[in-house]
Amino acid sequence: MQDSNGLPPAQPALTVLLVSYNTKSLLAPCLEALEAALAGVDSHAIVVVDNASADGSAAYLREHFPQAELIALDRNVGFGRANNVALTRNDSPYLLLLNTDAFVPKDAISQSMAYMASHPECGVLGVRLVGRDGVLQPSCRFFPTPLNSFISRAGLEKWFPRVRLIDDMAWDHASVRDCDWVPGCFYLIRREVVERVGLFDPRYFLYFEEVDHCFSVKRAGWKVVFFPDVSVVHLGGESAKSAGPVTTGAQQLESLQIESALLYFRKNHGLGGLVLFVVLDVFADLILLTRKLLRRSGIPAGAAVRRIGLTLRLLARTVAGTRPTR
């Protein structure tokens, strides 16, 4: 494609990538807020990947937001893979991955891009996330390890005060700081990082894709930065809620979470790290089961037993965390 002067069109400074899956009701408020926020960005593009939604999302986008490029997939390929499809179709120096349940305020994007432009060591930037009620959400996170995952699941935080947990909320969240990873609902990344590190690992259908990506980004020498000057309202879990009845959806999501954890630990911590994670994870379930039996409170006893079985089955189905099941 060429412009009126016969030259290739200039790439926009920023491309915003959204993955939509059965969130038609959120598209208008999300995209309207996004377009208002993009008013401060000189050149930009919006790409929406529809993950074979069954609620008419694709048709709605074509009718009401023709200015956004729509990539309609014929099946749900998951979050990371859908973003990969869009990432390969542009060369913008900055890329923003944004969830359809995340609402960006005015100047949020221009402020975030300005910070990255003045801090070339920053490869990925995340912002302060709050719920609809204004309550702070985990926004600045540390890498999961077999130990901190076990401590959090078993509820043993007070017994291990020196272990750095995945979510440390005991600080004011008002200062810029380096962290290990930021949630993918607002994920600003440099194109050069993608060119060097790659896109999201396609083995993850859902969960852990941004954790794994930030692990690679930091290993390549860039920083992952929490930027609290911007606050984004994030509802959370809207696509998951559309998957079906709550009980069925919850079980499916739990299976995806466990599978992604197995894949992550095997890839980044080796077989020994995977074995330690599984042993401690099962031990956490046994602790929760014991509490239930002794105190008649907490999670249903059957849930702990079912989760142990699910973990072991997925360990076998993923061939000890070496291949995804979908």
C-alpha cells in the first residue's frame, strides 16, 4: 500500500491491540474511552482480534467502530496467541495490549509513552489498576516460585515474612518502581523488545503468558516498570464469565491456571523446579483439606481432593509440563 505521493505509508507511533471474546457489552465504553485517550497521541492505530465470539462482537465492531482494524478468528485461540496474530501485522515502535474490560483515562497513554521515551531501559510498562469501586488491584508483581506459590495458596504468609510474595500490597503504590511483571490488561511494550525477545509463547492458552514474557524481557536486559501516575479501571474476568455457567467456567479456568503453571515452571525452572512446584502445590491442598476437616470451615473437602487429582492428570497430559493440551 502507498500514500498519495507513491510512498509507503508511515507506521503509526502506537498500535493498540485488543483481544475480544464475548464482551460485546464492553466494546463501546472501552473503545470510546480509548479513542479519547488517544487524542494526545499523534499517530496511532487500533487492532481488535475477535476470538470467535458467539455474542455478535465482530459484527458490532464492523458496524460501530469501522476505524478499528478487525481480525476475526474462526476459533478461540487464547489470549496470547490472539495477540501474536495482531503483533505480526504492524511495525509501530510502541505497542499497547489492552483488555476490553480496561478503561483508560484521558492522557493515560501519552503519559505512559512519554515515560518510556525518556527511559530507554524500560521494555515493558504497566500502570496502577483499580476496580470499578476504586479499590487497588495487584499491579506490580513478582515472579512466582514454587515456594511463594505454596505460601500464598496455603495461607502461610505470616510464617514466612521474608519471602517475597507474588503480590506485595503492603506499600503505597504511589512511586515508580521496577518489578518482575505487570498484568496484561494494560501492557505497553517497545517494538524492539518484541523483535529481540519474541511474542507471547503460544504454549499458554490463558494465564502466565505475560509472566513468561516479562521473564524473557528482563533476562534480555530490559526493565519492567510499574508507572503509578496513570490509573486504569479494570473490571477483570469478563471474558471468563462468558464461557458458560459459573461452576463450569470456574473449573475450566482452574484447569487452565494449573496447566499454564506447569508449563511455566518446566520452561523456566526445569524439571526440578516443576517437581518442587507440584509437590508443594499438592501439599498446600492437603493443608487446606486438613483445615476443613478439623475446623469445618474453608474450602469444601472434595474441592481439595479434586484439585489434587486435576493437577496430577494435567502433569501427565502435558508430559511433565513440556507440551500444552490445547
